[in-house]
Amino acid sequence: MVMLSELLHYRVTDAQGGNRKLIDLTIRQLDTDYPPVTHIIYHSTDQGGERVLPWKTVKGIDPAARQIEIENNKQAKDIDTLGQAVRLRRDMLDALILDLQNRRTTRANDLWLEQEDQELRLTAVDTSGRAILRRLVRSRSDSRDRRALYDWKYIEFLRGDPRAVKAGAPYHSRIVHLPPGEIAHLTSTIPYLHAAELLSLLPEHLAADTLEVMSPERQVQVFEELEETFALQVLKDMAPDLAADIVGRLDIKLAQNYLNRLPKAAGKQIIDLLKYPANTVGSIMTNDVVTVPPQLKIEKARSFLREKLKEPDFVYFIYVVEDQPPHKLRGVLSLRQFLTAEDEQTVEEIMNPYLLALTPFDSPTEAGYRLLNSQLAALPVVGKEGQLLGTVTIDAAVSQVAPRSWRAQAPKVFS
Amino acid sequence: MSENSAPQGLEPVEELDLSSLPDRPSDSGDSLRLNIRGRSVTLRRFQRPPKGLLRWLLILGPGLIASSAGNDAGGIATYCQTGAKFGYDLIWVMVLLTVSLAVVQEMGSRLGAATGRGLLDLIRERFGINWSLLAMGILFVANSGLVVSEFLGIGAAAELFGLSKWIVVPVAAVVLWYLVIFGSYAWVEKIFLVMTLVFFAYPVAAILAGPDWGDVGRGAFIPTFRPEQEYIFLLVGLLGTTITPFMQLFQQSSTVERGVARRHYGPERVDAYAGAIFSNLISITMIIATAATLHEAGQTQIESAADAAKALEPFVGNAARTLFGVGLMGASLLAGAVLPLATAYAVSEVLGVPKGVSLDFRRAPIFFGLFTGMILFGAVVSLIPNLPVIQWLVTVQVLNGTLLPITLIFILRLINDEQLMGTLKNTRVYNILGWGTFFLITTAVVVMLGSQVLSMLGVIK
């Protein structure tokens, strides 16, 4: 019903008239689709500077006279009482916003507010060039302008401050419904501080999945800006090989700090991977694999594996590993074999013992080609004593042999 | 794998004999002992940053390109004109400007690293749409003038090779447009950069021309001032070509593009410093070389590129024209592609419309329209018959100098914004140098505009 830019030329009047200029509107909560305006900020010469009034004291908006009518200004408070509230003009107008509907980044050239009952709600954002023109020449909007409006329901507003999330600033958080790949793609179009802010907004597991598919340079830039406890949780939720990729590129001091503070199990997985130098099979494998002892009956194995199958990203192969040290690799079961096997058979009986195996210091490119040529989903990596160290998945193989420019887009389905 | 006792895949995996497998990789390279949870572990994955000279060379990048872009067609014309007209007298300006340039460019890259955003983005967010439109307008006008300069440079270089500019300029325009939009530009940019290396000939030419080093020293460290209109005009031109609004924008956005984060900014500032020193060293030697040859010989006006090339004769003799032509061509092509591109990015940034060469005309009409329009404008205007080439080049630099204080104010305001910059906020020394530069330039511009008015009124000549 009214554009913010237009509203900002309005005066604030009560029964006595009064010479007050509207400066800004504030919103306290952003997590509804169309957030209501909570306060108005105006400049009053007789009250000494900027004052704040709650929206409920507003009686009405009069577009013809270009004024906002209030009951009185008795409830007016100092500007400092506003706290974390978002100021539409200062914070939101001209800010970078994500248009989730079109999966693009744009700027809020103007904001569209609609009056409903006694409330004024933010309902859309204008991203057109016409909005800029309108602000320049201070003309009023006409009905044709509505074409360039984007529903506020699908807009994510960012501040460019990664710490704002933990400080309790309000957010819309609609973005959490998008798949991680699309979120990662969106973050590649915004400045790194905004990207870190966006990531902080997500639940940890989604942030981990999103971070996994970002470009390597971006990963580090963004990760370093995350708040420490959040970063730790994200690192823990990531596939250990991808987490190791990030930790291996951090400042050594920072890396040491994180490795010390990670939960023991997750920390050990990452540290084990960091022992292999870059450019070896060890540096591209993951050690988050599902294993089962050979003598177990399938029926037992099912309950044994129920929990173990929940966590890792790669569950397509179950590796058969001896119970006793050195935990020699004996064979492999595909998930299909495992599901279709008879209850009374043992794992040993149905496993495939004829395996191709990689060794940790091989060249990763050769290993990549070998895996692609074998047309399998993964190949195990074994150590000196035949023990299982990890597995190289098809994702890792593809990103080894793909041209550099494709690597970022290479699928990361299993990790 | 050849040592395996059991052939892989043909015998059960448990029969593989891997006992000959090494305990550690053959080239164990960097290994790092870290104390984690009280236990010492050897990690080999960490890549230590390169040390020594290589480390510093890797940092060089945007600063060098941005500052070298200042030595484009307009820059060369201004420096040569300065040397021919006033000999060594104006070198002191360049010495002062080296400090200013280093400070201004460093602030640009610091803004980029601390915020991850471009200059126009920040102006829009902090000062609102009106100011950002003003900044955009300034950039647009200044850059449009510069684009014409670049195409004039391309035409002039063509003529040094005996080719007709009527053919070379349109061809260059089409080729630049095509390369930027359809792909292999990053590769071509390197060729242009290599071509500009020719300007390394200037330091050598300056030495071989045998200037009176005493005079050079006096010119460099003892400021002189002549109340002549052309002196002031060239002085502002020097300011304008050495420190350009476009260069600050470019420095900032390429720092962002490089992915420099605020936590790692420290050593990156060397890039801006090195770029400033390097490019001004070339500029100063251009002035010295022209002063020692043309000015000494009594030729105080430069009418064409061929005149300017004469300064290289003491060094390369008859090859001077060709060599100068190659350098001029490289510099002009480089800037001729970068300027329209940077302008299109900047304008789209302010307006919040889609941008990027990976899109197409339908999806990003403003971006592509601007880019195409600027190249077209540059090529067409540069081909206007009887356009006074050198005057145009120098005048555009003066225009750039005149607009400079406005962009500088934005930079200085932004970089002192604690909320935005955090610990990378300007220090006091930086503020003194930054505002000093601002006042130096503003004074020069005011004096120049004043003298123009006075001369129009017939008070001075």
C-alpha cells in the first residue's frame, strides 16, 4: 500500500499538530512471513532529537496529506531503548538481500508495506531500477510498479556481520528449506562475511553439508569467520575427509585449537587423515566407513549395524574386518547383498573376498582412474598389515580426475 | 603395487602381502609435530606458506596491475608532456604522489579485505542511494573519457607500425568485446601485461640519455611552483593519472576477488605498496627520459606518439618507434578491456541488477549494454577526425584528478568506520597521510579551476 521511500517523506502529527519528521521504522521479529512494524522513529525539534514511539500509538496513515497520525507522544522514548530491532531505512533499504524464489542476490531498492487492521506489515521488496528512479525524483508509486515486487516471504535479509546471528539479531531463516548445494551456490554470489553469516543461520548439520560443497577458497574464508562453538559442531558434522581438507588449510595455531577441542572420536578421525601428505591416496580417502566382523550371523549383523549405518555418508559398501588386531580387511558386502541375505548365513559366507585395494601413499590421480575404470562406487585403502584404513569414494575420484574448473561442481553424494 | 605377492582381485584380499609398503611417504616433505590433547602427533597434510622471496612474489597481484593501469595511454602522454614542457621541474610531485598512491591503494585493498565488498557496494550501504549514484556517475564520466584515451592509444600505436587506425581501432574494439564476453580474456590479459613490460625500457633510456643527475635530484626533492596555467594544468593531470578513481575501485574489487580475508590481511598490504612504487618509478623515468632528450633539445610540445617515442632513442635507437608502439598497444588494450568491464560491474553493483560475463544480454541487459556501449563510444569518439589527441589525453587525466577528491572522501570516511573495519580501521599515521593527500589534490584542483577562471577573465595568462 505504501513504499518505504515515500513514507520517509511523511510527517508525524497528533491533535496538536507538531513538527516531527519520520526518520525510520523498526521491526523486532523477522521470522514471520510478513513482519509487522513495531516502532516509529521520528525527529522532533521540541523533544530534542530522535525519539521512538510504539506502533500501537499510531492512529492512521494519511497518504493525501503525507502524514502519520499519532494519539500523542507521551510514550515517546529514547532511541537507545530499541536494542536489536531492525531499522528499515538504516539496515534494510539498499542492503544486500537474497531472493530465494529466483535463487539470486540483489539489493533492496525499496520496501513495500501494507496496512492490515491496525498493523503495518513488510510484504514485498522492490528490486527494479524504477524504484531507484522513483527515490531520486521523489515521485509516488503507481500500480504498474507492482510487477517488480518480490514477495517478502521468500526474501532473506543479511547484515554482513557473521556474529549477528549468535548475538540474537532477528532473521527470517527461510533459507533452511533449500538443499545444501543451492545454499552453497547462493553463498558464492555474496561477500564472504555475508556467506559466513548465512551459514551461521543454518542448523549445524545443514551448515556442514553446505560448507562441504563450497569452493575450497571460500570454505576457509567462511569457516574462519564462524563463531567457535558453532564451527566445532560443524566440523564434527562434516565428513571427516572434507573436514580434514578444511583443517589442513587453516592457520596452524587455529587448526591445533580446533583439533584439541573436537569431540574425541571425530577429532581422531580427522587427525588420522591429516597424517597423510597432500597428493596421496591418504589425502583423498575417508575413514568414516561401516565395518562388520566376518563370523557374525546376518541376523546378528543387522542389529549390530543398525546404529553404525546411521552416521557415515558412505554406506553403500560394508567392509568385513577382523575383530582382532591388526583388523585385517577380509572382504566387502554391498548394502543390497546385506539386505537380501538369509538370516542364518554368516557375513563371511556372502562377502566378496576378491577386492581391489589401494594403498595410502599411491598417487591419487592413478587411484582415481582405477576406481573410475572399475565402475565401482568405492575402493578400500589398506595399510601395511592388510588393515582397513579407509575408502576412496567415486566422488573423490571424480574430483581428482576432473578438469580443475569442474571440481567445485563435482558431485559429493557420498561425502 | 607390482611387489604384491597376490595379484589384486584374483586372490582374496586377505592374502595380499603389503609388508613391503613403506611406513611413510617417500617424499615426506613438510611434517609438522603438533601437541594435541597432550599427545604429540606428526601431521603431513599441512601446507606451510612459502617462505622468503617467493612468499612476497605470490602476494603481488592486483596492486601491480592497478598501478600499471595508471601508466596507460593517457598516463604516458601526461608524463611525456610534463618532461618535454617543464623538464625535471615536476618530478617532486611524482615523489610525493608515490607515498599518496601507496596509501590510497592500500586503503582500497584493506577496505576490500575487511568487508569483502566493493567500494560502490559500501557507499550504497553506508551513505545511501544518492551518494552511490553520485560516485557511480563520477566513475562513469571519468572512465568514459579514459576509454576514449585507450582507443586513441591503440590508434596511435597502430600508426607507429604504419597501419591505418581506421582499420585497427574497429578491429581492436570487436576483438576486445568478443574476448571479454566469450571467454579467453584471462589468458589474453597476460599477453597485454607482458606487452607493457616494454616500458621497462624507460628506466634504461633515462640513464642512457645522460641527464644531469643534480638537476634531477633538485627536481625530485625541491618543490618548485610556477604560476602558469599549463604548469598547474599538468600538475593536476599528474595527480589524475597517477591516482585514479578507477584504480581504487579495481584494487578493492580484485582484493575481494582474490579472496583475501581480514584475518590474513597483514602481509597483503605489500602488494599495494609495491605496485605504487613500481609504477611511479616507471612514470618518473618517463619524465626524466623525455626531459633529457626532448626538453634539452628544445622540443617542449609533444604532438604525437612518434614524438613521445623519441625519448627511447638513446637506448634502442631506431627501434624506438616499434618498441614504444608495442608498449602503448599493450597498455591501451589492457586498459581498454578492463575499464568498460569494471564500469559495467560497478554500475550493476549500485543498481543491484544481474552482472557477470557468464550471463547473457537477455538476463543482464544493463551490464552488457554498458560494456558494449562504452567500447563503442571509445572507438567511435577516438576516430573523430582532427581530434587533438594529446590534449584529449591530458584533459581526461585532469578530469580524473578533479573528480578524485570525491572518491577519496568516501574511502576515508569508510575506512574510519569502526563497525565496518574493526581492527583494520585507519591508524593515525594513515589518516594524516590520507587526508594530506586529499587536501593536496583538492588544493591543486581548486587552484587549477581558479586559474582557468582568472585566465578567462584575462587576469593571468
